[in-house]
Amino acid sequence: YTTLFRSSSVMMDCKRVAKLASTALILGSVVFALAACSGSSRVRKPAELVQVNNQFELAPVWSTSVGSSESFNFHPAVVGDSVYAASHRGNLTKIDLMTGKKVWEVSVPDRLSIGPGSDGRTTAVVTTKGTVYAYDDTGKPTWNVSVGSEVLSEPVVAGGVVIIRTLDSRFVGLDAQTGVRKWTYQRQQSALSLRVGYGMLAIGNEVIVTGFAGGRFGMIAIANGGLVWETPVSFPKGFSEIERLNDVTAKPSMEGDIICAVSYQGRVGCGQARTGNLLWFKDYSSFTGTAQSPDLVFSSNEKSYVTAFAVKDGSQVWENTQLTFRDVGEPMAVGKVLLVGDAQGYVHALSQANGEMLARIRHDSSPITAAPIAVNGLILVQSQGGKLAAYSPK
């Protein structure tokens, strides 16, 4: 099977694999992933929800439908008092953050594979065919350009540049006003890599930090696409290409001058944002990423065990197993709580101090894979079913 899947990619989420099979995308990855998931319904039975006496409430403020993301992982983008959201069918919507009212809604000419990126002046989305469409802040289309490959990573719009990361390991910098290509940074492709979006964290208008295949992550200059630094979190282990899958797929997190990242089948680690030098690393595996507070870094593994590590030395502070196999999504740390969604549409609030379950709400009945967003006293949650809602902690 090493030969069969060489230079292809693997989607590890069984539900997404089923969707891929129905649309005949990348046959090799579908066949392997379906085989890997066989019998998973017996092994991966989601844990029953424990009773929780909510210690605080997430009171609904507003909700709206932005359209389903299907099996893709769409995030909303928040800039100032505006929220930009998109759907797989091609709806792109600007929403007032405080009221939830739609300011405008446009229809992109093709289906989308990932949610929008925006700086408040230019909003960019990418179609399943690899075409980037840009709109100004009135919803007027300004330009479109093909990047020649599938894109599963949401665009970053910063410093007058729209940064697109393609599935064939290219980073493309497009002028935000014209769409003209300013630079390209090409990574060497791995023999096998996870077929998922690789998150990009923008720091100001100067750099992005992102993960790479092979257990590495690095910093790239927005102005010219130059690599500022690159460092390994972990190293491939095992004999087969499957065993050696070791990608940093999720968006790294940052708090102060400390940046943390985690790899699939690898390690979690934290280091100095300026240089990338790791302060520590621990064996761990995750493709949902990390969230940080000043003292702790949080992540969840494939079993949906949620774990907290000390930022200073990586020692494990606590582990919560109450969400086992509930397929929790990307975490978000705010105040004294950690928020995660799950595959049944629940949002769980855990204590950052000890992992105790503090509160729970039912957002809807579809998976919540994207991290909640905390902004202006509100918590924004978008599900794959297309419900986007704002909640107020009380």
C-alpha cells in the first residue's frame, strides 16, 4: 500500500471520508481511510454526556444561518465589528457582530472548499477548483485568479497580501487589491500527508506561523514569502509511510512571546515565537491543534481526551476523559475556561485550572469542528450545519 498511496493524502475523519467517497475525490486516500475506519462504530462509541450543573450560562444573543459547510471545516473571520462567513454552496455573507443582521450576501460562482479570509477591506474565498475570488467591503467582486491546485486552508489577508496555501505545498501571495501574484514559496511534498487544511496564524501584518508535513512548523514573511525560521516539533517514526505520518496540520497558538504547536502521531511543544526554539516537547498526537493561556497549553487527542500542559516545562497538569470519542473540535481558551465543540453540536466549557466540566450548551445537532471565537464580550460558534450564533457569558 505504500506504493498505492505515495504522493497522495489521507483524510482521517471517517465521516468526511464517506463524503469524499461519494464525490470520488482522491481514490487512494478514500480506499485506505475507509479500511482504517472499518469497525470504528464499535470501537469509537461516543461517551455518554455526564450531567453538568452549569456554573455559568452562555446566553444566546443572536443566531443566523450562513449555509452548510458540508464535510469541510469552515471558520468565520472577525474584523472589527463585522463577521464574514461562507458556505460550501458558495454563499459569502457579511454580518454585524453585535446584532447578527446580514449586511450583505453574495453568491460565489462555484462551490467553496474553505471559509473566508478578510482584513475588512478585502475578503477572499477559494473554490473547490482552486480559484480565489476577492470582494471589497460592499460585497462587490474585485478580482479572481486560479492558483492551479486544490485549497483546504483558509486564506490569510494581511499586509495588503492574500496568502493562499495549496494542497501541493505551495504558498502563494496575491496582491489584495489586484490579485496579481507577488510571490510563491514552494515546500517539498512528503511521500504521504494528511488531506486536511493546514492552519495559518497571522501575527500582525508581518508574518504567518504555520505547520508543515514531517512534524515541522515555521514562520513566513507576508511581504515576500521568505522563510524566517523553521523548527521540528517531532520526527517520523516507524517503517511504513502510514506509520511515519507526522504532520503539523492545525494552526499553532500564541500567547505573549510563547508559541505552541502539535503534530499528528508526534509531539506537542512550545517555544519562543521570535526564533522558534523549542523550550520543551512531549509525545502527543493531535490534528485539532492547541489553545493557550498565560500558564497552560491545551489540546485533545484522537480519543478526544482533553489535556492541559504547563507552558513553562510541558508537565501534564490535568486530563479530562469525559468526552471520549465525541470527536471534539479545535479548542479555544478564554478567561478561566476552555471551550470545545463536539460532533453532536454541543459546546463544552472546562475549567482551565483542573479540567472540571463547568457548563454545556447545545448549539445545534451538527458537528462543531472550528474553534469558537471570543470577541467583544461574545462567543461565536459556527457548526458544519451552517448555524452561526453569538453567546454572552453570564
